[in-house]
Amino acid sequence: MGAAYVVQREGLIVPEYEIRGAQVDFEIERLRASIEVSVAQIERIERGVRHVEMVGAILQTQVAILRDQMLLDDVSRRIREERKNAEWAVRDELRHLERLFAAMEDPYIRERRADLDFIARRLLSNLLGRAPRRFDEIAAPAVVVAHDLSPAETAQLDRDRVVGIVTETGARTSHAAIMANSLGIPAVVGVASIVASVRDGDAVVVEGSTGRVHLRPDEATRRMASARAHRYARREREMLRAADLPCETRDGHRIEILGNIERSDEVPRLRERGGRGVGLFRTEFLYLNRSAPPDEAEQLRHYRAVLRAARPDPVVIRTLDLGGDKLASWLHVRDEMNPALGMRGIRRSLADRSLFRTQLRALLRASPDGRLRILLPLVTGVSEVREARACLDEVRSELELEGRPYAPDLEIGVMVETPAAVTLSDILVREVDFLSVGTNDLIQYTIAVDRSNEHVAYLYTALHPAVLRAIWKVVDSAHRAGAAVCVCGEMAGDPINSLVLLGLGVDELSMNPHAIPAVKQILRASNFESARALAAELRQLPTVADVTDRVHKVMQQRFPEAFAARAGSQGPGPADLC
Ligand code: PEP
Ligand code: MG
């Protein structure tokens, strides 16, 4: 709750004029200088925020785009061929790139248009000799209200003075949202027309957890908001104090909580928030945004770093799960009618043995540096596991011949994220050491709802009777074989599901580090036997509505503090302006 600080997007007037042949080199030199100044400005900001997860990476991406020789070459070509000034050429080239990005199907890439816009603004401000906007005059407590905020601008916000952020553009994967999350500032994005509806100094309440923004709230709303804010802060403090405690229910049942990460430098934060080990290290990020896949040496460095950082805790590294919506430019994919059912996961690795073997070699060579467990994605049958194991054996023999060490007792697991893997789980588990349920995909394949299609998002839910029965079947198969089951999809990190997963008998939950304290608190205050009874009851309910109502009711009764805000709102909906 704070006073609005409205960021007016001052329009940059971009001059357009003809230049003579003799001026071309001068304009290109201006362009070069403005790129250098822009890079230096972003690097300065980045040095100040290196401790903030994600922020550094986003700013580095902007620097990489600015430093890309192609940008300089393409803008220079426009200057030379069109005989126009540098400002005009920059604006035109970046508009062209934005149009290309806008046409992409992948929502993540579409969102990256914002980066181009911010880069264009910075380059233009520098070419025009304008100082970049600064935020040091903001008085606490302020709510920054803007059409959009660049990553560099968001990184400059002082979290002691800025208590909330509201932007007109953006979605949950946009940089403003990711960075606000890293900074711990409540934010609501995608609120149409807010800039025109608010004046500097107006009182604003930002409810980050429900996506509501209250403008000029009345006394009752203020009181409600301040009571909620106090409760939230108290709960965060309590949860962090308890983060280190073991995740054991009141009746002594132990469940392990691990983290989903993609970089080794995320391990300290994972520990701080009470995670003991890595339950899912996605390796795709190593392969994306580049012109060729990483070689063995580069992968070895990354795998070693995460294994060493997590020691003595285990690290589950998943082999490459490219394809579907995760496409790399070097991956010359054919147009697929149904990419989610196409060349992805383990089938891609088995179809491109040299890619797979390189990854397996790097993994095996890293294995003496910690407790590595290898996980195979999107498995649909036993033969895929056997083929992957055969590949692993070949790589082992190669390393032996070369005299390179590897851990002899490496555990192998299968991701259960297809209905086939669920149905075959009793057979699959005999081939491996553990199972890990990827609910993000398991939900989409079980109930035939595309996980990234906003038009059917209302149907996408973990609390579908078919999904609960599927998880139960997997746990039953694994336990009969004496193996453990982890759930590593987003379902694990949403506290509303904690009692359900406990009751279904899941042994480990792996989630975004941010989610760990809240889930752990719920589980430590729960009783395994009553959770089992709840799960047994849920397995008999016929509809999503029955399951959802029952779960929400139980959670609100058992944990009124944690779930009060959910009353009347079933999870995150569109941003709301009250
Ligand atoms: C899943 O499908 O639940 C999962 C963890 O994998 P990803 O989200 O990377 O597909
Ligand atoms: Mg998956």
C-alpha cells in the first residue's frame, strides 16, 4: 500500500533526415558510440544488482543483443543504403525485429519483444543525448505505476521505498514480473489503462497474490489491506525461521523437499529457503539461445558446478527435453502438426545419438563430484529406458578405455508425464531406481488440455480426478517395488495441493525455491494419517468441482491464515482493477 508514482512514458521524438554519402561513416560512428554507452550503462546497473537472481541474466541478454555484430551490421546497412540518420535506422531496424518476434508462436519469445523495445529506447536516448530516466527521487512508500518498465528500470527500484508495481503491459513470464518476484516487490501486470486512471500521490493497494489493484481505497479496504499485509509479513518471517527444520508431519512421517533449478548459482538460495538437494535440474537452458549445442567440456563445467554446490545433497539432472515448445535455432525441426506429440524428450535424444552421448559423457564425467541422479524425460515405454541405458553403458565403456573416472552407483529415474508411463509404471519402475511425476505434462496429456493455450487454460487443473488417480497409481507401483516417487511439476509448489500429495503417498516434492517455506509449513502442521484419509476420499469423487471444493474447504478450515485470500478466487485470474 503506498502513494502512486506514475511513470509517464515520455515520447521520444525520432528525427528523420537524409544524409549525404560523406556523412555515412559519421552516422555509423555515432551508432557505434551509442551502443558502447548503452552497454556501459546496463553493465553498471548489472554490477549493482548481481545478487538479485534473474536480474543479472536479463540484463546480460540485453548486453548480448546490443553487442551482436548483426545489429550493428543491419543498422549500418540501413544508414548506408537508405542514406538516413542513425536514430531513424535504429528505430526502423528494431521495429522490424519486434514484428518478427511478435509473429512467433512461443509466448516466451513473444514476451522478449519488450527487451527490444527497451534496447531501442536506450539507444535512442543516447543518440539524442537524453539522460536515462532515474528513480532515486521516489519517496517511500511508493507504488510505481507505469505503462511498462524495462528490466534495467525495475532493477533500479529500491525495495525499501517501492512497495508495489503495477504495469499496463506484460504477463506472468514477462521480465517486469520475473524481476519484481526476484526483488520481492508485490506486482500486478497487464492492468489495462491504469496510467490514465491514476494521479501521482493517489493511494494504491497492490495485492500481488490475487492480482487485484485498489485505487483510492476507502477506509475499510485500507484496513483490510493492512491487516493482510501484516499477516503475510508475519507468515513469511515464521516460515523462514522454520525453513531449516525437517519436513516431518505431526505424526512423524517424513517427506523430502527439493528444488527445481536451472543454474548452479541458485543452490545457495535453495538452501536458504529450506530445500535439501535438487529434484529437477532442467538442462534445456544450456542448449537454447545459441547457434550450436554445447560441447562436452562446457556441459561438464555446468554439471560439476551444480553437483559441487549442492554437496552432500543429491542432484537430479534431467537429460535434454527439447522439442515441443522448447526449440533451439540449431535444432532444425520440421514443422510438426502436433509438436507436443512430436519429436521431444527422450525420443529426440534417442533419435540423435551423438547429441545424447555427448550429454551422457558430460554427466558421467561429472558424477564423482557429487550425488548425481539422472532423469529421463517424456518416457512412454520400457524400450526407451532400455535403449537409454544401453547408450549409458556404451559411454561407460568408452570412459573406462580412456581411463576417466565416473561414479559406479549412479541412480537412473524416469519422468512419469504421459498416460502410457502411468499405465506401465509397475513395469517401468523395475527398470529404474526412482520415478518423478512431471505434472505439467501429465495433466496436459491426461486430460488433453494444452498447457500453453490460454483458451483452454480454465480446464487445466491438477485437481482433476483422473490426475489424482494417475498419481496414486504411480505411487502404488513404485512403493510395491520399493522405489521412491517425487512430484516435480508446478503442482508440487502450490500449497493448496500439499495435503493431497502427502495423502497420495508421494515421497519427495521438488519445486521453485520460492515456494518451499509455505509448502513445508503446511506439511509440518499436517497429519499423515488424516491426509491419507482425505486422498482416499478424493479418489472416489467424480468431478473436478467436487475435488476442488473439497480440497479448498479442507485447506481453508485447516489453514485459515494461508488460504483466506483464496476464498472466492480459484487461483490466479486476470488482473483486476477495483
Ligand atoms: C513437467 O512436465 O511437470 C516437468 C517438470 O517438466 P517441464 O515443465 O520441463 O516439461
Ligand atoms: Mg515435462
